[in-house]
Amino acid sequence: MLEVLDQEKGLALAETLTEAGERIAAGETVSGPAADRYRTAAAKFSDRYAGTYFGKRELRALVANPRLQV
């Protein structure tokens, strides 16, 4: 059961970062104390994972990466 939850967490994170990257690229602005971290995470995700297949290994790596946690 925990494996399924970890996969869902990874998929949700991937979706969140994908949408963040698209919004930022479209000109949407972000403000606040965590804005830089949010923009950096979206950019790093786009550079590393854009267009990739997310298998169990990739989802685990995504969730384990503290720089991508938003």
C-alpha cells in the first residue's frame, strides 16, 4: 500500500512542477518568501524530467530529491 502512495505522491509532484513550469513560461509571476525556490524547482524539473517516462525508479528519485519539493 505504501508503494502506491509513494507513486501517487511522485505523480502529483510531477504534475505540480509541470504546471508550474508552464505557467512561469507563459509569463505568470510568483511572489513570496518561497518564490525563488518554486521557480528553481520548476526549472530543474523541466530540464531533467520534461518528456520522460515516470516508472517506479523515476518517481522514487523525484520524491527523494529535496530540491524539487514544493
